[in-house]
Amino acid sequence: MCVPMTESVRRIGSKSAVLVALAVAVSCTGGGASAPASLSCIGGASSASADAATAEESGGGSVVILGRIVTMNDPPIAEGLLIEEGRVACVGSRDEMLARAGQGTPVLDIGQNVAYPGFIDAHAHWIHNRSLAGIDSAEEAMDAALRRGWTSISEQMVVRDGLDELTALATKNGLPLRVDAYLVALNFGAGFPGDWDVDHEVGPVGNRLRVRGLKILLEGNWEQAAVTEYIGRANAAGWQVSVHSATTEAQEMALDAFEAALGPSGPNRLHHRVEHVIEVSDEQLGRMVAMDLATVIHLDGAATDWAMKGDYLGYFGPEPNTREEVAWLARWRDFVDAGLHVAAATDAPWSAPGFELTDDVLRPVDQIAGGMDGRGRVNPETPPWVLDQLLTADRGLRAVTVDAAYALGDEARRGHLAPGTLGDVTILSGDVTDATPDEIRAMTVIATIVGGSVVYCSDPAVCGDG
């Protein structure tokens, strides 16, 4: 059942005296039995998402999906979904979808499997840094993402050659998934790389590519004035800014720059983002909430793996045993409870152990399960100090759908299934809203659907004719 939005107050941090007002919205993904709601279609009393549809998916695929469908919208559970020409046309019952579908429209009866809004990897380098994982081509990199169930990837730190490659693929309809490109702005102590971003515009490029924002990496030798000036110019020009700020020092610099651009209480109309945010003090969290900064974290290992990387975060002694020792580290639940939009992401391929893309890493199910039990890829035991930061399955699901779409500034068209949204769907072998972390990790991707077209299928019995 749906739990209405409420307001509460929660203490942030183990020793903090800082209180923040919370807007806690419980996801309505329906872990139990749920009767399907009445038909909702474009042209009727449908979601405002229909107004957000563009010609981007003109000529996209059409398909009917029948079975258990988690919409991340209202109704929370449906038994039928109709996608026409790349966009969701109707949500409702099985019979209604079959009656409304055009003659010859492929039908996917998913049986005991479960369909979700297409999963969104909010921060990654699948294409740009593919050589680290021994991948030779952009096509192979995108296939690796699709096989894991990702329908959208956010490519961070895209350089000139990388944008040229993506543009060439997009203009010849060579992108089987959606790519949101964030152009490199400031990098490790290398000085300003120039303003090549002024030669480009924010927005779509061909099919399934959006130039979305600029990426700044602050663990370098930057002066505050330079960072503030750069973020201010980007904000004024309409570029979303994605800031790598893993440490408290970098976070302080990012927050000072964002406050200069937005004011201490926003509004954050462009959905400026902070990435990794592994170390966050109480005071910094309060400032993040005040500006409503989108927050991108890594649930499939950050709690243990990052804490052990003393060469990156700074050595603080043996692995801590209590939350009080590291109240500023991996504050997933604090972020959620404070009302932030919390997206999950892989940082692929950098986060794959040994840069090896084995079949059991960098998947959406790893993000959901990792948020639930805090187990890392390298250090598989749940550390005691992360226990009060664990998330529910529903929250992990939001992090790779609704909130990931928000982090891309595209929440009207992605992250949920409603009339007018893009026809992106991931079908898994189980229901993540009613499973243990290990059961979720064991789930397989049955199909990945982008714009109504089946671009990956592991079970021809389900989608062989899609």
C-alpha cells in the first residue's frame, strides 16, 4: 500500500546536535498483492509525463508486456503495459492492453518474471574508459551495460574525442541505449582544459544521446575562487554541474561554489549534483539539503571497499567497529532521511575488482542488494558501523530508477512507467521488493528494452518475437 508523505525530524550523525526537517516519501512499489488500477492512456486522464514526450523516440518500437509490472508510479503495480513507437501509451490490465494494441504488435508474456522501469546508471564511464576493462569498442561496452539491465548510462568526464565518437554513433542510430554525456571541465591539477564546452549546446544530439552537463573533479589542487567562478558560469549558461567530491575537503569546496551560484537555499533548477559523497560532515549535509543537491552514491561496495582505501581517503587507523568512529562516512540512510534525491551508480569500470567485468559485478541488482546489507565487492562482510545506514529494497530500487532519472534532469520521461514516458523496461527473474539481498543478487536479466525495442534477451521463450 502507499504511505502518504509525512514530515518528521531526525538527528543526523551519531553525535550531532543538528536537526533537519524531513520530507519522507515512501515508495509505492507494492511488495504484496495489489489489484491493478483502471486504464491510463495517452489522451485520457493520464500522467503529466505525456506532455514531456519528444520526437526523440520517433520510429521507436512497439510492444505489449504482460505480467507483474512495477511502475514506480500510480498504479504502483500493473499487469499490462503498451509501448507504441518508443513511448508508453497505456498502463492497465492484460485484456485492456491486448485490446488496444495494434495488429501485429509483439506480445511479451513475462510469466513469473517482473518488469521495472529501465534501470539508469547515474554515474559511469562504460564507453569512455572501456579500455581499462579490456573492451575494444563502444558497441561492446554498451552491450555489457545492456546485459546487466541498464537502459541508460551517464557517461562522466567525456573528452573531445569521446564526444565525437558518441555523436557519430547517435547520428547513425548506433546507440542501443541512452547516453547522457557530461563533458570534462576540471580534472586532477591539470589546469583549466579550456572552454571547449562553449562550442556545444545542452540537449539532444541525434538519437538517444544528450549532452547534459559538465564534470568537475575536485580532488586536485584547485583554488576556491577558480572553482566558484567556473560553476557560476556553467550555471548561468544552463549547464548542469556534476562534481566529484568524495572527501570532506572537496565537499566543502563544492558547497561553497554552489552556494555562490544558487544561494544557500537554492533553488537548484538544473539539478546540480555531488558525486560519490563518501565523507560528509553534519554541517555539510545540512547545506546539501538546503540547496537540494542531487546525490549520487555507490551502494555495491562503498561501505567497506572505500573505507579500506587509505591511500585515497586518508588513513584513519584500523577499520572502525562503531558508527561513532566514522559518523561522516557512507551516510546513505542519512541522505535518504534528509529528503535528498539519492541516485545509485556503478562508476564502471573503475569499481570492478581488478577492472574485470565478470557477470556478477556492476549490475543494478548489486546496487539494490548492497544498499540493503552493506556488503562490498572486495570486503564481503557487513561492517558494524554501516548497519544504521542500510536501505530498504524499495529505496534501492528508487535509486536506480526515479532518483537516478532526477539526477539526469529527466525525471518526467525516465525512471517510472506512465503514459508519455520513454518506453524503457528491464525485466528481471524476480521481485526485488520481496526478496533478500542474496536473492536479489541471484536474479538474472531476462530482457532489456529501450524505446520499445528488445535490445537484449536471455530467454527467447519470453521475448523471442520482440
